[in-house]
Amino acid sequence: VLDPKDKSNYFYLFAVYDGHGGSGCSIYLKNNLYKNIKEPSVKGLKNAINETEKNFLENIAVVNGALADMSGSCAIMALIKNRKCIWRFTNYKFKNKWSFI
């Protein structure tokens, strides 16, 4: 919910994250992606994905010149608003940038 007073802004994000190379990225997505959705729209979700990925990469420690967390994640997501599916990803790979919509 973006604004609890405005029921028209209610939305639901359903997501399944499938981590690879560890669970760090998937856990980060679960805890942070929805917080970055500023508007429940295709553009809003794409912006949230980009912002979350940027934040994740900025917060990974570098040890001996390499990233300390080498995990990534695929995701299946659906954004629902007003009982309509606004957008769905059939797959998205965080950290290495590929997607199928």
C-alpha cells in the first residue's frame, strides 16, 4: 500500500525468488524490492527492480578485489492492482541482467 488513506493505490506484489550461488540476493529481494515500488505500474516496478539491484550491488562487501557475495536470483513476479494483473515477469535474473516478459 502506497498511501493507506487512498484505497485506489492498493496493490499486491507476488514473487518467487530462486537464488543461485547462495541465498543472499534472494533474501535481499524479499526484504527490499517492495519498498522501492513508488507507483504500482509497469514503469514503477521496473524502476523498483533497478533501484533494488543497484542498492544490493552497492552494499556487497569487496574482499581481496572480489565481491564477498556472489549470489544472484531469478524471479517470477506479478503486480496486481484493482484486481487486474498489471505486469508479470516469467523470469528475471538479478545481477546479470536478463529478463523474459
